[in-house]
Amino acid sequence: MTATTAPPRHIVLTGATGQIASLMVRHLTPHHRLTLTSRTPRRTLRWPGIRHLACDYDDMASIVDAFRGADALFVVTNDPTRPEHDRNIVRAAVEVSVSHIVKLSAAAVRDGAAHDLITEWQRTNEDRIKSSGIPWTMIQPRSFMSHALAWAPSIRSSGTTHALHPHSRNACIAPEDVAEVSARVLGEARHHSHSYQVTGPQALSAHEQSAVLAEVLGRPLTCQELSREEAHLTHARKYSPVMADALIASTERQLAGAKADVTDTVERLTGRPATTFAQWATRHKHRFVGERRPPRSAEPCPANGGVAGTPRLRCG
């Protein structure tokens, strides 16, 4: 099954330095002309035949120029404290008459009990796109399996992982699966006005993920429980206080069971089962042990090598 059977189109991917857009390239380059945009240029994203533009999302003229001629647009933004970026992206898409917007959102938007900063930001973004007059498709993933890469330093140094509520479960998804689903729906009219909640094949806790990693790495691991204060301090080292609050609220909803449901969306849209956490961990084993990346020919698809980036805001 191929990502699309439609004639070649010009597709613009925002968030080029994040995981999902860079993973989508493999699926789209055989069929389409691509422009990748990001707020800053990145030398590692130089693929033959693909245009990569540094795009200032505060500058409408910059965005309009980047989007001009696009048939379809993949939208991923990364900063709830800068909602003007999201507004400008949609305004530019309208101005240049983009034919289809695919938005990377979050599964939490479907949870009526979720009112944290990140979820409300994503809801607002979805509503803005739906009211733009442009045909749309929403991709709503649960948390990315790549969040586990944050444990890599402590795994290497002390054989430990750590989590708030380590026995609560999340149906986390491989970023590679999110990328393939997103690539398949881009520019396809049959996906217009659809919202796809995408999950992995099983809901796992941090404790269970640690057990899988121990088996993959061939060494014992201990999953340590963080207090709420310790977890908040960990987030606050990277993010603003309001962002740290949102991430803690997301974890509390997970404890209440809000993130354990599994969907079959990946299999329905790709024709193959969703990637298991064990498969994902085996594929990325080198990143946990600190080895160099295997040759690209050995990899199922390219990854951007970052621990955080876009997925750190995926609070599904």
C-alpha cells in the first residue's frame, strides 16, 4: 500500500525540525513535491529535491511566501504560549487558497475533563481550522513512545527510569505511525472533515515500559516513582510554570484512566498493525545505550534524533 495514488502535489510541512514532519518525508517524496518550513534552518534536514525554508511565524509575508502554491498543508506547532503563530498559519493558508489542511493535534481534545493549557490550545487550533473554510483533517495522537527517550541518561548512568504515577497507563504511539497516517491522509478528499484518534496497540504504564526496555537492553532497570512536587520541578526545569502545570494535569488524567483506550486507526489507514512499544524500543535501542545511529539502510524510516521537540507537547 502506498501513501497516496493521487497525481503529484505540492505539499508544505510545517515543524520541519520536529519528529513527525521529518518522518513523513520518506512517505511523501516518491509521490509529491515538498516544502518544509521551520522557524530556524537546520543543516541536517537537507534532502535532495526538497525545499526547506526558515519561516518566521510572526511574519505573515514570510508564511504566505512559504505556503504559496501549496495544494496541501501539514500543520504542527509547538508553543501554546504563542497562539499568534497558529492564527497566522491559518490566515496564510486561507490567503493562498490551500486545498487541504492536516493538523497534528492531540487525543486529549476529545476528553471533556481536560482543560489544561495545552489541550485548550489544541481545541482552539482545531476550531480555527474548521471555521476557515478550508477542507481539514485532524490527527489526534496519544503520547509518543519517544517520550521514553528522556530516560536514556538515567538508564545509562544508574539503570533507573522515573515517573509520576508509574502504574497508570497510556496507549502511547510510535511517532513513525503518526507520520505514516498523516502522510496517507494529506491531500486525499475522502479524509476531509475527519478526526482520527491514533494510539498504539496497547496501553502501558511507565513501569511496564521499563520492563520492556530492560528486556530489550538486556539489563535490569528500576522504575522510581516521583512525587508530584518532584515531577513538577522536573518539568519546570524545561518549561514555564504554566506549561509544567499543564503537564502535571495531563498525568493526573492518565491516573484516572483517561488515556488507556486503544483504537485501530493505524491499522485501518495503513493496512498494518500499530507498532508495539517493544518494536519501537528495539528499533531505537542505540539511542538508549548511547551508540551511534545505525546506517540509514538498516532503519525502517529516518528519525530526527531529538529527545524532545514536538512530542514533548503531545499530552494526549
